[in-house]
Amino acid sequence: MEISAITKLSGLSQAFPAQQGGGAGSNPTLGFGKLMEEMVGKVNDLQGKADQSIQSLATGESKGLHEVMLAVEKASISFQMLTQVRNKALEAYQEIMRMPV
């Protein structure tokens, strides 16, 4: 089993590319907002694909249950990751708000 194949399947480098542009460097808030927008869009796309694969299995168009399960699990894991990123961002915000001025 090749570990590099697992990272290629996850698609994190495609979904969340490391940005080295000047736009994010000048205003980090805009860079983080754009990153979150891209993450939400990618998770939404994965959930849409999972829904389509479930419908195609239910109507008999698709014969592969394993492909449907892979799509559903990929959508589930990406949603869990997005939720954890959101939770960590909220924790960081709350910690900053607790700092004395």
C-alpha cells in the first residue's frame, strides 16, 4: 500500500491549495474568508455528488454499491473536517476576545 496514493485520493491539495499570492498577504482576513468559502463550496459539491450516486443506485442506474459508499464517506469526512476547522476558528476567536486589552 502506497501512502502517497491516500493523499491523492483525499484531494486536499486541490480543494485547499496553499496560496502564495499578494492578495492574501495584504489582508489575512480576506484570505481566510476565501479559504472558508472554497472549503464550503467543495464540501457542498461532494455532498451533491453523494446524493446523485445514492439516487442512481436507488433507481438502478448504478450497480456499484462500493462507489456509492465511497462518495458518501468522502462527503461525510469532508463535512467533519469543515466542522472541525470552524470549531477551531471559533475557539481562537473566543480566546482572543478573552485577552485583556
